[in-house]
Amino acid sequence: MNNFCKEVKAKLNSEFKPEDIVLIDNSHLHSRHKSFDAEKVHLKLIIKSKLLNNMKRTDAHKMIFSLLKEEMKNKIHALEIKIK
């Protein structure tokens, strides 16, 4: 899982050039949920980016989800986003 998070961070860094980025795997907090799938992750993204921070929150989230489209289909079950 660590490599997957590194790949996601690299993709986000490449696209948005953020000042700071933190990606937290919160999958363990959801392991008892009925729809839990051990093959997918629950991530929390905290990203400090002037580009994203100057946009409407919905537009910034759309950009992030668009960039991670394949990951969302195959590996990410949930993505919580906080933009600073």
C-alpha cells in the first residue's frame, strides 16, 4: 500500500506542484463497514496549493478526482480532501 500512496502523491505533485502534501491511509477506520473491501483504500488528502486554494472548492475537487480517475475506479474507495 505504501507504494500506491507514493504513486498517488507523485501524480498530485506533478500536476499541482503543491507547497505541501500529506496522504493518510485511513482504511483501518472502515474495516468493520459492511461495504469494506480490503483491496481498496480510504485516503485523506491534505494539500497546500495556491492553485487549488484559489478555485471554488467543487472545481478543485473535480480536478483532483479527474487526475485520479483510474485510481478511483480500481484502488481508492473513498478520498477525503482538505485544501489549504
